[in-house]
Amino acid sequence: MKIAILSRNTRLYSTKRLVEAARERGHVVRVLDPLRCYVRVAPGASSIRYKGREVRDIDAVIPRIGTTSTFYGTAVLRQLEMMGVYTPNPSDAVLRARDKLRCLQILAAQGIDMPVTVFGDNPDDADDVLALLGDPPHVIKLNEGSQGTGVVLAEKRAASQSVIEAFRGLYANFLVQEFIAEAKGSDLRCFVVGKKVVAAMQRDATPGDFRANLHRGGTAMAATLSVEEKRIAVRAAGALGLGIAGVDLLRSKRGPLLLEVNASPGLEGIEAATGVDVAGAVVELLEAQAREVPAETRPHRKPVRA
């Protein structure tokens, strides 16, 4: 197979591991910076070019699109899809996951339990919005933040109102969520590939923080999931249309709660914590899907020039 990885940095651990795993299995792999790709859209003649050369003969693409390049990255991914290239994470699925509010709305409609979440825009409604949520503490987070950035814990109602006012002053979209105290600063990252959880870790926040993200200094260790936790993780990824996903759960008094779904989950932390070859599992998914695609529907083969 000829595999493309959409990534802005070839030196990132996740990108390097995917390249290694693909080449170990005999595949040809290219890393394409999505911001250096440009497209031509025309009936029956759409194309994509990279650094002056046409991109052709790609069988599968793995998107590693960061939050700062969501719009352009998903446009490039969509162009590849239009050209018949397989991806485990289609552009629309990436967009569903990247928008936290949309993601939670879709999953709530599927009956997946999660921390109570409220969303409002008009300052005149702030008191009633918070009343819908209940007593503080409240977690206030940017709608498109990542790696724990843009997430604030407000322990009093006045603090919640102040943070909301500050975010509104920045014209930022944000959510306010119920704080799950019994989670004690820990969450579960479930790495879903296809229709199963291939690895899971428990992340613990540093003392004095409530965010368990490894980028915020949290620690991680391998986790054993319950049958219900695995079921929720796989169901959440499937509901969003993602073949590869990092699904974050909290353990609460009322059972597992879905926190969020990441369409470009990092491999470094989970491979280090669990010892699982997650990159290999991703490549195996591409191989399995490629076997299921009839030859006549695959992209027309010409020399690779990307």
C-alpha cells in the first residue's frame, strides 16, 4: 500500500511511529504537511498538489490534523476522499470531534452518559445558564481547546461568572460543565482502533491541578477497563464516524462518563504507559480496510510523485 500521513511535523513522536510501523510492514509512506498542499476543484478533474507536484496513487491517508489547522487540514483531507483515497477518520468525522459542543450533542442523542453541560451566549442569561448546571464547582472550557488548554475550574458561582465574562470578552465559544469531584483529577484515555479498544491508560493530574492531560504535567499508567467502559469508548468513536480515536472517560458514582473524543490522539503517552504497539494497530486497520475495498474502486495507479 501507499500511505500518506497528514502531519505538520515529521519529527513528532506520533508521526515517526506511524511511519516506522508502516514501513516495517512493507508499505510506502509519505508525510505531507497539509498546509503545503493545495487543491484544484473542478467537475471530473479535481486534483491535489504538494510542493509543486501532483499527489497521486495514494491508497490510504492517516490525518494528524492539529487544532490550529482544522479548517485547511480537513479541506485537504476531503479532497483526498473525493479522489477515492481511504481514510479511517473522514473529514466530517474529524470536524464533529473537534467541535466539543457538537460532539457532546451527537453522543448525548445516542444515550451516552456525560457530565452535565450547558451552553449560552447572552450575558443576561448567565444566571439561568448556571442554574441549569447546579452548584459549583464548575468546569469552563473553550469549545475547541486541546491538551488541557483553555480549561478552568471555578469553585464559586462568582468565579464562574467572572470566567464566563472573560471568555465572552475574547469572543470565544465555551462550555460550562459539571465538576466530577470523585474522579479526583484522574481520567481514562481509551485508544480505539476500528471497533475495539487496543490500549488504555489512566492519567492522573499533578497535585493542585484537576486536569489529567500529560501535556499539563500529568502522569500515566496502564489501565484495565470494564466491559462497560470499553463499550462506551467504541460506541462513541463509531457514533462520530471515527475509525481511530482517543476517547476520554471519567469514573463517577453513576458510572463511566464521557469527557471528550479526540480525532488525532497522540501515541507517545499511551505506548509508553502500556507497551502496546498502537501505531502497528493503526496500520493493520488500514490493511484490513484495503483488503475489503474492491480493486475497481481503488484510486487509478500512476507513479507516485508526491
